[in-house]
Amino acid sequence: MPTLEVRDLRVRFGRTEALRGVTLDLPTGVTGLTGANGAGKSTLIRTLATLQRPGAGRLIWDGQDVTRRPGPLRRVLGYVPQEGGAYPHLTPTEFLQYMGAAKRLNARAVDAQIPALLDAVNLGGHAHRPVGTFSGGMARRVLIAQALLGDPRLLILDEPSVGLDAGERLRFQTLIREHARRAAVLLVTHIREDLDATADRLLTLEGGVIVRPGQPHLAAAPDRTPLVGLEIARA
Ligand SMILES: Nc1ncnc2c1ncn2[C@@H]1O[C@H](COP(=O)(O)OP(=O)(O)OP(=O)(O)O)[C@@H](O)[C@H]1O
């Protein structure tokens, strides 16, 4: 299974150094990414989604350097941005068709996938209603569905589950876990429940660098006590 290798990635906005040398690997499975507001999470995610050019550093997908030629990465990418949504006058079906065309996927293959994708996010009964009439959580689920078009090998999710109720959150977690069996998934979220339920590994960004790879449940410890320490403390 391909891995995305990120090497010494740097991004600067004027005087702000948003990423100060990020190195990490995204193998198959769910990698959770946390960090305080302004830590650089969205900048990292936008750079990995090829929307932001890095000032320095390298992106390597499946052994191929894609830093300057992002085509191979774009072809395998599914992406849920932090902000933005589907065009309100389009139905979810039309929006997924539009996104399929934008991703240059085969139109027939896209049409064949749409019912299952909408069912997967529990919008099967709303396939032909304009997205503008949807609740916030429903609109978010349309974005999750479009990210899964074409069965992407690399799935990048920026706060994907904001606004989902308990039942839909559970459905989302199951969907992501299932997809992560055959793809590298990067999940950026402040929602610990999602990380606990899905993440195989957890990274923390602080001031534009990865400060601590670790386990999801350990990241909650404010003093970063190792697991053994926690167990002894509880005994
Ligand atoms: N387009 C931009 N122009 C100037 N500065 C930017 C831009 N985008 C991000 N920054 C700055 O880069 C730093 C990292 O921002 P980023 O949005 O990546 O953080 P974040 O971890 O995603 O935060 P949040 O949790 O609030 O979404 C911040 O200091 C921010 O002000």
C-alpha cells in the first residue's frame, strides 16, 4: 500500500512561518492530527492536498517525488476542506457528478458510485433535493461523500465531522475506519471522540512542527505522562 512521505515541509506567509519543517509518514490507516488554533494544521493539510505550494521540503507519494508535479497525488486524493460546501442549487447527486468531472473520473463510474456513497452518509433519501435546503450536518455529509468518489488512496479530512449528531458521527467513524483499510487517511479534528474511535496513530502540531507522535488516548494527558506512568498513577 502506498505511503505519503512528508519531508521537512516549510510554508511561510509573510513573516509568519506556518510550517517550520514538518516530517511525517502517512501509511495505510488513520493518522489523527491535533494541535491548538494556529498550530498549522490547515496549512499542512492544504499543502498535502496540493492547494498550497510549500516554500521548501518534499512530498513523496508511492516513492515518487510529487512536490513540483502534484498530478499523481491529485489523482488519488479525496479531500474535505475545513470550510466551503456544495453549490446550494445542486442536488447531492449533481454535486457528486460535478466533483467527479472535476476529478476527471469516468462519468459512468461516478454515476454507479453515487447511490452507495449517498447511502454511506445516510443521504440516500435526499439525493434529488437541493443542498441549499439541507441542515449543516447534512451538507457536511455531502462533502464527506464527494471526498470518497473514486475510492481515493489518500483521504485528507479537515474537521470533517463538525455538526454531525451522535448517530451520524458513529456512521462517519465506521465509514472512515472501513476506508482506512485500503487508504492513508489524515484526520484533523478537535473532536477527541473521533480520534479515539478511528485513529491508528496520533500526531500533534505545535508552532508549525510535529512535537509528539503517540497514541490517541495518551494525547489527552496534559503533562504528557507515558502510558506506564498513567497506569501506575491509577493503581
Ligand atoms: N493565508 C494566510 N495568510 C497569512 N497567514 C496565514 C494564512 N493562513 C494561515 N496563516 C497563519 O499561519 C498560522 C497557521 O494557521 P493554520 O490555519 O494552519 O492553523 P490551524 O492549526 O489550522 O488553526 P485552527 O485550529 O484555528 O484551524 C497562523 O499563524 C495563521 O495566522
